[in-house]
Amino acid sequence: MRGLLGLVAAVICAAACSTGSSTFALTGASVDPTYFCPGGANNAAYDMHATIDVHNGTGKAVTIDSITAQMTLASVTGDWLEKVGDRYDAGSAKFNPSDVAAGADAKVKVTIPSACTSGTYGTGVSSSGNYRVIMRVVTSAGTFSVTSANEHEIVAA
């Protein structure tokens, strides 16, 4: 009888003490650290790349419907067109994969549209802006936000 009670207690503890998550979660994110804006660029489009780490602890696949990004200027060096605190809504991003299997971890690759402006080379001192990037992810399991662990720096001529 004692052995049976010990076995039951062990099974209950194993179920209750499990460290696995039964939810869908964004567990981390990173973005390209630096982009060198070409001299003479005027609102020139470029792609910023990001990675979002995802954990699907649910019992069914989760579909990612959309990802949007917002960039907030965190700091500047030199003469910058924007002020610290200014926000840029990058809009809809491209991403892959769009489905995360039940019980799986995934790295979602994200391409975020951005743009930069830079003086011509040799006409002044180089400047840079560091942006905090927040991505909003709409899924079949709900809407989530994740802030990149690193900032994205734009370096201008």
C-alpha cells in the first residue's frame, strides 16, 4: 500500500511540478544591430531583419496572422533628424513560418520595412540613431508584443 501511495504521489507531483508551459509565448527577440545609410539617401527604403523566439506549449498548432513593428528612438549621436522618444510605425512585416506546431519551439524570421536619410559623404560629421523595436504579433492564440533585446542603430554619413 505504501508503494502504491508513493507512486500516486510521484505521478501527481510530476504532473503538477512540470516546468513546461501550456501556453503560447514569445520568449525573446532580436533585430539587425546596425544599418549604414548610404550617403545622399533621402527616405531610402531598406529591410531590417528580426527574429522572434516562440514557444507553443498548447495542444494545437498556432497560426501567426500578422506582425507589425514600431521603432522608438532611444538615443542619438551627432545631428539627427528626429528627437529621442519619436516613434516610427513600420507597419506590416513579412514573416516565416506562419504556423507553429503544437508543443514546438520556433524562430520566426521577420522582415521589417524601414527607411533612412543621410547627408552626402564628406559634408559633415557622421551621426546615428538607436531604435528600440517592439513587434506586435497577432495569432490564433491571441495578440502578443515583444521588445527586441537589442536596439537597431542607423548610421548616417
